[in-house]
Amino acid sequence: MDTAYRVSPLRRGDPERLGEYWLTGRLGSGGMGVVYLATDRDDNYVAIKLVHAALSGDPEFRGRFRSEVDRARQVPSFCTAEVLDADLDHNPPYLVVEYVDGPSLAEVVEERGPLRAAALNSLAVGVATALTGIHGAGVIHRDLKPDNVLLAPGSPKVIDFGIARAFEATSQHTRTDQMVGTVAYMAPERFSSEPGTPLTAAADVFAWGCVVAYAGTGMTPFHGDSPPATAARILTQPPHLGGLPEPLRGLVELSLSKNPEDRPTARELLDMLLGDRPPRRTPVFSPPPDFPYEEPAPVPAGRGRSHRLLAALAVLLVLAGVATVALVLNNHGGVGNPLNTGATRGGGTAAGAPESPADSSTGAPAPETPPPTAPADYTEPAAEPAEEPEEESSPVPVEPTGGEPIIQDPLNQPGQWLDSEIREQNANCFTRGVMKAGRVDRGTYQCVGPDERIEDDFGVEVTTALQSAGSCAAIWFHWDPKAGGQVLRVCQDEMSIAADKADDRRVYGRIKLGNRIALRKSTRIHLVVREGEAQVFRGGKFAGSVPLPDSGPDEGQVLLGLSVEAVDTDPPYTVTFANVDIRSF
């Protein structure tokens, strides 16, 4: 691992050891503390954030730091560096996280110039994916910028949660004399002079637009000669996005809307990047019930936009020199998990006999662009004559949003889902950019995934692509390794909900697709299990629903994999998955 280019030597007064960790150098420092490179007892690199001694004696700060650690533990590891350890009672307290062995986006653009084409799109998707996971854990980052985006192998990592705040902390400022953030990436509402102005996740979406614009052009979209000049442009001028390609430019422009309510959420942004659903004009952030939320105070008479601008610029003149910590962290636990030849976790099972090796090639699914007037994925009954209505038609279910995140994974490298295979059946599941399940004959294969038991009501949202004719993507739910469970099969012309048990293979119902699923084109599937039925949404549109048996299970594992029901086409049979999001409702 080449770490020398970003590590400086320890200074006089720096500790040599913290707990079981030996410090080897400095990675950075800021107003909150110092970040060190260290090694653990197995000589693995870690990053340690040691709080400044002057802050550790402040009970209020210690409480915030403890809350920060708790929140950081809830953020999925694919989003940022995983929290490995912490000693909150040490004087001063410290936090141990993974060390990300990769350059920052700022370093890459400075040394090599702006990103182009595929690299830029991958960055945009990767950072949006990270924000989706971060916001799903109830955290607002508050200082997203190129220095805090590390280009780790596999997917970008968004780091430096030293200034991240939980959603319940709605104030712009940590205190009346403090502001956290880097001016060029701060949303307009961040400059409000009104005390108690709430900070929402929309500010991170604005910063995403600034980061992507910088990555694609080498300049921030509101570049000015000084922090106050930059702030003035953020508040009053449209962004400069020349050089950004479409359709990415349009999404960046949307994310940079002056009004936070006009910006998409991170989840919506990710879906639009993947081409799975149109923009939604839902509120940017609806805080969970337990989190207090306050509306912005109305502007008193005589205190209009010009007053707020002058006040904001005055604040910036004072705070322009405030440093922020550029925490450099690492993912050392994703790629390289040993291949599973048996189901040591959920999944890794197959049924059927193969005849030739399965395809092991990879490739991200191309986005599926539906026709402008694509029909819905279900056949509605013929309408009754208006003058003789027989009964009131049932309303079409609305796709749920929000919920409590349970499992989130981009599925771009082994992590919560592991590589696995059953060699004697030539059935396997590998993750290299996307997760691909394959086999060569009729039957099923479950990828090895998390063993959490998910209770009703819940939703499973995932992007899938059918890579070959005869292949069906499968989502098992209510699954028990011994008793079996239920399964949604997504095929080209229909979807079905069925039992999948040793003594019960009943098909509960089928959903015919008016607009068939094209091969090798990605589509976003959302399975929602609630109120005794399985509802399926495709690309944000309701596809159909199937009642579940009253005597059936109401909890179990969720697994992903492949189902092959016909063998009149040539093998191999493969499907791919990306960006799974499982939530309780």
C-alpha cells in the first residue's frame, strides 16, 4: 500500500500508541482533532481520529461526539469508511475507522484534469449511492466536497463525518459563532442569517451537484475570486455548467436549484441517474417521527433578500478561514472475500442439473429507456359504462417512499452478498461491478446474502437485468433455510409470486407485462409486502399485486438470485443485480 504521498511525520507531543493501535503518521488535522494513520495488532492500516484535548473537557462536545460515533456505525460501509473501534471514555476520546487507500477526487482532478464520460458518470452514481445510504441512516454530511470523496477501488467513498450531523440537529450552525462547510459547495439556505434555520439533506444534494460539476469541468459551478464573491453567486446567479454532457448536466442543474424543495432527494437522484424513474416532486426530507423539525422562521418586514445576502457575506468574511478536517479513510474489507462453496449465510443454494459451464463474464446493465407512452405493466379491467357503474374501482397502489433502512448495498463488490458457487451444478454468483447469478440448466440459484430476518411490512428495491433469454431474476422473501419461503420471479413477459418449499410450489398469482422487459437492459423492481399482499412496482409504476396466503409466514430472509423455468434457449442463463435497498414500512 502506497500511503507516503498523503502521510506526514508525527510531531512532538503526538502519542505513539492509542489502545492497541500504533501511530505511524499524520493524515490531517482541523478544528475538531487530528487524524492519524495507524496499524492494529495484525498490521492492518486504520485511521484514528483523536479529538483535541481542549474540546474533550466540554460535556456538550463529548455528547455530540458520542452521538456522531453512534450515527457513523449506522451508515452502511459501502458509503464511507467503516467504524472499527472507539474509546469514548479516553481523555481525549478517539475513533478508529477503515483507511481508504485511494486518492481524493480533488487530487485526481488537480493532477490529471477533469473526468470524462464513463468515469464521470460512475463518480456521479457512486456519490449519489453513498448519499442515499448516509441519509438513510439519518445523517446529513454538511461538508461534501472533492477532498472528502475518495476514489477507492470499486466505488467512491464519502468520508469525514467529523462534522456530519444527525437529522435532528436542524440548525445551520453548531453554535452562533460557528459554521461548518466549504463555501463553494454550500447550498443557498446555508447562508441564512435567521437563527434556527433548519438544515436538511437537500444541502448535501446541492453539494453533490457542485462536486460533479467540479469533477467534469475542473471548476466549481459558482466560482468566484473570494469566498464572499462565491457566496453571492450561489445566492443570486445560475450555475456555470459548460462542458458537462447531457443528460448528466440536467440532473446537476436540478440538484443546484436555489429552493431546496425543488431538488430531488438522494434516492430520487440515484434513480434518475440509473434511468429507472422520472423526477418526483416530493418533499426533499421528511424527518422520522422521533426527530424534531422546525419550519424556517418567516422573514420580518424590512428584512428582505438584500439584507440576508449582506448578513451572509458578513458571516463569510469572518468564517472564510475556518479549517475543516479532511479525514482519509479506507475500505479494506470488501474485495477478496473467500469464495463460498456452500451456504454459510443466507442463500448459496441451487436446484437443477447443469451440462456446461456458466458464463462468468461481467458488465453493468445498460439503462432501460421506456417508450414515451409505455403502457402499465398490468391489464386493467374494461371500464363499466358511466351511466351503469357496477362497483367502485380500487385505487392503484402508490409506491411507498421513506421507511427505515434495513439493508443497503450497491452490489458492486463482495460485501453483504458474497461470491458463491456449486461447482457440480455449474451454478454461481459473483460480484464484479454488478452481482451476476448464473447457471446452465433449468432450476434456481440463490446468492449468499445477509441472514437478517425481515418482518412485514417491508420493501425490497433493486435494479436487475435479464442477460439472456429464459433467465428470470428472483427475489426470495419470508425465507427460512429449512422451511423455504416465497419468491417473486421477474421474467421477460410476466412476473409471478409463488411458494418455494419442498412440498409446495403453488403459484399464487401472475402479473402479465404489457411492456416486456428487454434483455440486457436494467429495470428497477420494487417488491412491497404489506397488508397481506405482495405489490410489485417496475420503474416507479405499479405493475400488479398478488394476495398472500393467510397461513403463510410473516418474516424471514430476503435473498436474490436466478430462476430458469424454460430450456428452449441456449445456455448460459444469467441475471445481474445492483443497488439493493431493503426497508421496513
